[in-house]
Amino acid sequence: MLDRRALITAALAGPPLLLAGRAGAAATLTSPCVISTWDFGVAANQAAWAVLSKGGSALDAVEAGARVPEADLNNHSVGRAGYPDRDGHVTLDASIMDADGNCGAVAGLEHIAHPISVARRVMERTPHVLLVGDGALQFALEQGFPREELLTPESRAAWREWLKTAKYRPAANSEVDTYGKGAGGAANHDTIGMLALDAKGELAGACTTSGMAWKLRGRVGDSPIIGAGLYVDGAVGAATSTGVGEEVIRNVGSFLVVELMRQGHPPEEACKAAVKRILDRKPSAKDLQVGFLALNTRGEVGAWSIQKGFSYALCDGAKQDALLPGPSFY
Ligand code: GLY
């Protein structure tokens, strides 16, 4: 498990990946570069970096990176080993988008360990954007993805423990609190959102999650909803979100961040304004967690969340394992 505090310290003390950003940008990276939500974004970034550093595309990089937490058995909020819904089904949501507005997504996908790769197939091999449930599974199987059991013994034990009280109570920052913990950890939800800028200056983004733990069967969060959990515009920048997806969907959060950047706001200001929009429209959301992460075409990075505890990982040619605490309102 990554030592979050040590990584943050290293990032703050370390050289020069983080050139001082202009006001409103938390950092400025040199392309190619990639950024991701949460502590486990460090490992995802390194997989993406293996693609970017060889001149690969941002799209290939974010897919490769997103597959890392999808395969990580210590991560109970993304992919295999994700915590199940109320009825014990692991259902996965993912989306991917390139600089030209091409995008694909799956929601409520069961039995397929890498929903991000299915989302990419939706983008590249169908005229559609979003496939859900049984149709998404049928498509994935037709595309040759193996059908697998994604509910691990550890996740099943956590679900059984939850069933004893069956309290549906989303808690902030469970992404960090539950990472690497076994059954009985305070379970909840999370997402990895990744944004990359390649050597050609092309942007792409990916977002993948098992959604909120113990959710109602059929619940879909923000991650597979283009504009909510992920948005990319090659002329402006890209944004992604993590946290309680319902609040992000209500405010079309990632699209809002990109539109604010289009109006000239640096990424951090844009993320802050999007979080403020959520709180202005629903003050009780202060008890939840939502975080936004953004990257513009100049390599400027920004993040903001409702509550403290949100972290994000940065990677470029100078440093591949930086991790920063995101600023927040509370
Ligand atoms: N942000 C992930 C979800 O709410 O499902």
C-alpha cells in the first residue's frame, strides 16, 4: 500500500515537476503528462506514463492507467474486488473520451474485469456512446472479453457484514479510508478519473468505478455519464470527478469545469467554482464528498473538493510519483 503521507511530503519537497502554476492553477506539468484522482492514482499514472513516455497517445495512456486499479484486489471501489450492490452484484461503470469528442461508456456492467476497455470498444466499434446492464455484457462477450466472477471472498465478507445492519450511509473519503482494508472497513464508493496530455498535445480522459458500495440494484453514478464524471475538449482541457455521483450528475460537473476553463478560468478556479455550484444548490451536500480534477491544454492542473481528504496524483517527465492534497471548502 502506498504511504500517502510520505508521497505528499515527497511531492511538496521534490523538484520541479511542479513548476509554480499561475494563480488558480495548482501546478503546471510539461507534456506529456497524466493526472489521476486519489492515492492509487500514482500507480495508475505510472502505467499511463509507460505509454506516454514512448510517444504513445493520451487515449492509450488513460486506458492503460485505468486498468491498474481495475485489477487491484486491494481496491474495493474500482473493477475486480469492487464492493457489490445491496443484492451482492458487482456492477461497474466506466467512460473514456478523446480530444475530438469521441466517447464511449458502460454502466451496470457485470462479470467483466476491465470496463474501461469495453467503454473504449463502445466508442470505437459502435455508433453509440453508452451501453448498460445486460446489453453491455452481451457486447463485451461478443468482443471477446472473458466472463469472470468479480466478487472476491473479501468483498463478499464485507457485504455480508454490511447486511447485518444494512445502513446506507455514504461517508466522505472512503476511497482512501478503505483502500487495502479487508472486510469490515467502512465501505463506500470511489472512482479513478485520469486525464492525460500526450507529446502531440492531444488530451484524453478515463473514469472507472464500481460505484457506491451497497447501492440499490440499477443505480448508476456520474462516472459513465459524459459531462458528469468525465469531459474532454481538445481546444480547452479535460475534467473528471470523484465522490457522490448524484451530486455531480445534478450539476453536470465535469462539463461545467471545462466550460469554466473555456471562459478563461484556470483549472483550480474552475474546479472550485463547480464544487461551489453543488453547495450553493444543495447546502446539505457539505456532509458529502465530491472532488473535481482538471487539466488544460497548457498542462495546468487544478483540483477542489467539498471536504478535505481528497488527493490527486501527478506525473510528467520530471517526476512520476507525485501526490498532492486537494484544496477543499471544509
Ligand atoms: N463517483 C462514483 C459514483 O458515484 O458512482
